[in-house]
Amino acid sequence: MNKAENATNMLPIWAGKDKILERIRENDTVVLIGETGSGKTTQLPQFFWQEKFIVPDVPLMVGITQPRRVAATSLARRVASEMGCADPSTIKPRSNDTDNSAYVGYTVRFDDRTTRQTRIKFLTDGMLIREALGSHTSKSSAPRKKSAHTSLLKKYRIIVIDEAHERSLRTDMVLGLMKRIQSERKKLITEGHTDLCPLKIVIMSATIDASVFARFFADPLRDVPILYVAGRQHSVRMYHTQESCQDWTDAAVRTVMQIHVSKPLGDILVFATGQEEIESMAQSLQMFGAQLEPWSKEVGFDDVPALLIRPLYAALGPNASAAVFATTPKNTRKVVLATNIAETSITIPGVRYVIDSGLVKEKIFSPLTSIETLQVLPISQSSSLQRAGRAGREAPGECYRLYTREAFQALETMPVAEIHRTELSGAVLQLYAMHLDPFTFDWIDPPNQALLQEAVLHLAELGAIQSPKDGIQLTPLGHQLASLPVTPSYARLLLAAAERGPHVASQACDLVSILSADRGIFVETSHPDKREQAEMAWEVFYDATGDHATMLNAFRAYLAVFNHAMTTHASPAAARQEIRMWCQSHYVHERTMKNILAIRKQLSRICAQHGIECHAGAPKKRLSVSSTESESSEEEDRDALVVTKGGSEPLTDMKENYYELMQCLGLGRLSHTALRQPDGSFRRVAGGQTFKLHPSCVLHPSRHGSRGTSSDNVQVIVFEELVLTSQTFARNVSRMQPDWLQSWLAHKS
């Protein structure tokens, strides 16, 4: 018995190992329903390895898709650990290393941790789509002719589509693409193509309603078998509030403290809506945790455990996320503050108590307004049950719902699939790039025609498609847009900037990297005194054109500090300390800056492959800034913190520095332009929706008085997103010149 079996052979899926593998051998497609705690995601890839479905000497892989990057990275690391392989996060990206221990790897956007030895590969749904797309795009602007072997994912023997029940847009695309690829490979094999092997597909879900997947993949000759693996689920006692909570974050913090001082040891999992709420609660809990010892002495409580606060959301790096899964120290209670990623994608050991806000933050796209808004919405009953089940993984647990029983009964039974509520231009662009018609594509659940039509209109606005007699096709520009791993609007910005030379292209690459990060640069705080200090600290970055240039100023200033630190300090620790102190004093997220640098490095490389020169000169020096406090791996930092010449430009008049960049910014955002109204609000040029600027915006009227400027001269703006709270607000806004709008409209026509 090997190391993996010794550690995990008590998981429920092991009882069905032989039957599961037998069904997979006999069938092209299998649906596997595994309850929480069954071990399906971590053990099935190891079954394939143990039973020689994949072997070291044959360059074929099993790919396991995940809807979220945090799940892909954390699961890869866990499987590697159980198999005794190298930690994937320590693998040098795109390495040709032949180390036999590097059999497990992962690929997420802007981070590839695989080698030629990788045989078990965790990846996001979006990255698998990009691999399928890769054969159809090239460095040139000309479309490549379709051939019989394109997009067949020949290096994969098995594709495992995990968390299919979440029905993300990318998962739905993967389901349709894998069905098509499986069929084409089978046809080519019958025609005598010996360089192909049959593609096995395993669809895994945590919900019982799996018949929809089985019907989708069934053929006239054979049904798709549905296998069921029971999980380890103990009883969970449910608690509801008697009245609705006015402030769920405050209620969650209070509930955590009540559990902590009155319940037996066991970790707490809190389901929150997003990063800002998580960080706010973390600050409150850390403050209360610091007061526990004097409080316990005052009230006569003995031996109150320590509190260990661990956040979990998409923006965290692999090492920071790994801290959530570490064993809780003795006489300590771990509190995990997580988004809905913790519902089904990952399992956190030690959780005995769950606090459910009953809310989720989602983007909702309206084809009537052509705008995607970020909204906080009630979860479904299915999601509520999944969240509660996390408390009963290892022992009987308790779930505290911050909503009433009546509110639970009023919830929708199942969540709305993402394909019915999101903007589809990126997906439609990718399908056209693969010579597929999104209107006739084999969707498992076809989207609303209005959403597809709106996506086509947006692509036409960008100049990405044309309509000859034989149907819609991508233009040369469209093929270039599809080849870049960012949204079509960001890709259009990069290409427009490239036409103006390396300097503007470099600025655009920096800006897209900033906007592609999972969270903002600046540390938001609700404390009045700290908020005032933060505003003063950010003033040095202020640019009159708005948020985009201000964020670029902050990023460039960070690079200047980094260059100074690494050239003046002999000790890496001293350099790290200077960088960290600068971030703290300027209320800037250091981890976000490092993430942006990692994205920029990958994006620069991809741009270079497509003839877009973003950075001139060679790196000055590499510096590891890893530490326990930064919660990031040393190798990751060495790869990310590479500063190119020009990165330490002094902060000068940004009207001059970013003038051409701002002209390029609106080319992909005509639907995100708006005109100022007499009452100070803004009205979209397309669609006519009215909104106000978010108070955090540089151009917000409240900020002009202290600077001696006026908001009256802000007549035309471009914004990144709309947020719907008590009213509609625009965030990440920049001022544009009115004649630029005319130029963009002329460019469109």
C-alpha cells in the first residue's frame, strides 16, 4: 500500500474504487455523484495513476477542471502531497525539468505550474477552453484554416469536469466542447488515425440531479451511467434568526464570538459575500481576539482558546490559501472567512460550526441596458443546504443562519446558471475563433437569444466580426482579440495601444494587469480616522483624469520603491521591510501589487508572442520578498517581482504621460461611456441608464473642494463597472475629452 492509500483509504470513495474504474473503462462518459466528504476530487486522479490509466513514460494526461483558481491550486497541492510529489506551487513555470516527482501540476490564468512530466493537471475551465482555442489562433492577424486535428486536446486521455452542478459559464462551454471533441476523436480513430486515443469524460457533481448531464452525453447506442458515492455526513443542528439582520457582518462577528466563548473547540466557517466584507470582519475579530485574555480574567473564564483568523477568497495566492487547510494549533479556534468557494469546491478540515450570511455577490448582465452590475443577492436553498453540510464533515456540527426560517422557505430552489445572467462576448468570441456558431452550439442549457445577440453587437462594435454571405466570421482583429487571455475590451485596449508604440503599450499592459487583479490596489477602511489617513496617503497618486491614471501612478510608485529597496539594501530582509512599510504607510495592498506584477509578467510574454512590445530592456535584478507575513512562496515572488527599465519613472504630469493611453481606453468601452447631466449624475451614451459616481472615485464631487478643482468640467467619462446598492454607482472612472467620443463613434462606423 502506497503513501496515498495509507493516508486516504478510509474515504468513502475507496469502497467503490473498483466499480468506478470498471465503469470508466467500459464507457466513454460517466457521471459521478459524490456527496461532501466522499473524496471524489482528490482520490479519482490518484486511482487513474495507480491503475495505469496514465503512466510516466507516455505523455498523456488526466485534466481535472475547476470553476475557480483557488480550488485548482489548493487541490493540486493536496493531491501532490498525498502522492509524495513536488508541491506544484514550487515548480518553475513552463519548466522543462525532468524531475520525476513533478507529476502533479496546475494551470490557472497567468500562472502555469506544469512541466513535461505532468500527468495529473488541475486547471480552471477557462484555461481548458484556451487550450482548445490555441490551435485556432496564431501570432499573425490572419485566420488559420480549420484542420481535422485542431482543438482535439490530443495530450489528454481523460477529462474530469468537476463541480459541474455549479453551472458556471465556462463549465457549460467545457461540457459542450468536450462532447464535440470526444465525438470527433472517436470518428477520426475509426478512420484510421493512430495518433489519437479515445477521450474519456468524467462529470462530477455534488448534487443528485445528474440526469441532465447523462442525457446530454448519451448516444443512441448507450446510456451514460450515473454512479453515486455517499459522503461522510454527520448530523447538523440548524439555528435561524428570529428577525432579519439589518447588518449581517456585525451579526456574523457577534455570532463568532458567542460560539467562541460558549461552545466546545471546533473551527468556524463563515460564508461572506466578498473580499471587502471578509477583510472588515477579520479586522473586527482580530480586535476582539486581542481583548480575550483580559476579558476572560474579568468574567472568571478559564483557558479561553485563542482566535486564528483565516480569510479565503479568489485574490489570495496559493500559500495564503494553503494556510486555511493547515492543522489548527492546540487550544486555538480557527475562523475561516470565505466566499461561496467553500460551498462545494474545497473541503476545510476541522470545521464544526458554520455561519451562513444567506447572501452571495454575483454579476448580473442585462441585455436591455448592456450593463453588468455587481449585486449582493440571496442564495438558493440548494446552496444553503451545501453550506450547512460543511459543519458535519467530521463530527456533528451546528449551522447558524443569519436569516429566518420563512426567508429560507422563500429562497429559490436552485441557483440561476451563470449563462443566463452574465455578459457573453468573451465566450462568443472564443466560439467564433473555433469556427463554432454560438447560436447553434450544443449548449447543455442554451442562453437567452438576447444575451447572444448583445454579445455579437459588442463584438461588432469592437471590429472583431464581419458578416459575409456565408455567416458571421472573425476579422483579423477578432483573431488577435481571441488570442489574448483577457476580456475582449481589455484586448482591444492592448492592441490599440500597441499601434502607438512600446511606451503606450507598456502603460496599457500595466493598466490591464491592474484591472485583471482580483481586488483593488488601495486598502479600504471604514474607520473614520484611518480613512482620513488613507485619503491623505493616496493624494500623492492623485491624477485629475481619474481612477485609471491614479492607479497607474500608485503602481509605478510601488515599482520605484521596489527598485530603490533592491539597489540600496544588501539584506533582502531589509529590502522587504522597506517595501512593506511603504505599502502600509500608503494604504496599498502589497499582495495585490505582487499579484499585478505576476500578471504583468505573464501578459507581457503573451503580448510579445503576438507582436506587441510592452517593455524594453532586461531586468535589473531579482529579489525574493517572501516571508511568513507575506504568505507567498519565494519562487513565486522571484518570478513576479521582476522590474524592467522604465519601471521607476518619476511621477510627473499624468496628462502628458497617459494622454495617448486615455485615448485608447474608450475604444473597447463605447457601452461604458456616459455624459454628465445637469443634476451632476451621468447618463450612458448607449442605453440611457443614469447613475452616480461611487464615493471612492477620484472624480467624485466630494473630492474636488480640497483640491481646488471643480466637477463641472467632467463632461464625458468611461467607467469599468456599475455597482447596485441603494442606488447605481459607477466605479473606476476616468474623464475623457468630448472629441474623443466622436472619434470612437467614427471608428465604430
